[in-house]
Amino acid sequence: MNSLDENLRRGQVAFMGQIVAAATHEFQNHFAVIKEYNGLIADLLRSKQAGKRGTIKRCREIGQNIDERAGQAALLAERLNRFAHRGDVAPSSVKMEVLVDDLVALLQRSAAQRRVSLSAESSGGLPETLNDAALLQFMLGSVTLNLLETLGENGSIALSVIPGAADGGVAVEIAAEGPAAAESEGQESGLIDACLQRLNARFSSSPGDGRLVVRFEF
């Protein structure tokens, strides 16, 4: 294994670790809230007001909040499971809209910490592509994280999955807006270049006044 391959492997491992660490923190938040709600129900049922209409109504409301939190945790687990299993087979059939949507959801904590708006968009109805899904999410995630670190507060990043220039192709555009957006141009490391070669992807960027659009063609 040459040094570039080793650095790429280490980069992917570090990226997965960052994603898992953020997800487990979110799980802890969900479980803490559920535990608090459960304790509140127990207190209500032990009170002198137990069995009264107002108490029963309040317990139902709390139960709905617990269901909501449990649903959010289950969706996060589903996304994390897909994220982890994308490295099982390479190449594999990749639905880019799902990959980007999962990636944006799993990076929300990093975005919130930096007070940057992060969103995913898709034109819909796009074909699946045959490629290395784990390497794809590493490359797109690394570029997004780099932009998150560059932008100041109140910046925004949108990942859009759109038709590519070639028939049947798919493109992903990452549009960043904020005071330091243009400064991110050219910061892609040699690891990103290596990913582009392995994924047979094309890269372009369009910097503007407070805006940068990075485009990947697959």
C-alpha cells in the first residue's frame, strides 16, 4: 500500500469516526429526553392527582413527545446503518439522493455547532449510479466539512443532486454562501484528487462574491 492509499484509508476511518461520534451524541440527547419524560409520567402517576382527567391528558401529551423522540432516534439509526454499510460492496448501485440526504442529516450537529445552515435538495427521478458508495460519501462529506469550518456564523451550505451533463449522468453541487465562502476554493486536498480519480468523477468550482459552488459529475 503506497502512502496515498494509506492516507486515504486513514482519512476515511477518521471521517467515519467523526460521523459516529456525532450520531452517538445525538442518541444520548434523545435518550436523556425520553428518560426525563418517563420520570415525569412516573411522578404524575404517583401524585395525588393521578387518575384525574387533567393528569391523564398530560400523560398522553408526554407520551406523544416520547413517541416523537423515539421516531427521531430510529430515523437516525436507519441513516447511520446505511452510512456504515455503504462500504460493504464496491462498486455498488448508488442512489445519490439518499446518500446525500443521509450525509446532510448526519452532519447536522457539526453544522449546528458552527451555526451554519445545512440542507439537501434533489430534482428527483434520477438514475442510480454504479460506484464506490463509501468513497463517494467520504469525498462529499470531506468537502462539506471543509466548507463548514471555513464559513462564519449564519452561512449556508446546500447539497443538490441534479442531472449531469452526460445522458444518464448525475451531478452533485455544493453551494456555500457566507463571508468566507470564496476562500474555500482550492482547499481540496490530495485525498480529494485521489477520490476523483478512483470515482471517475469530474470536479469544477465557481467562486463568486461571498459564494462558492463546487460541482461533481459522475
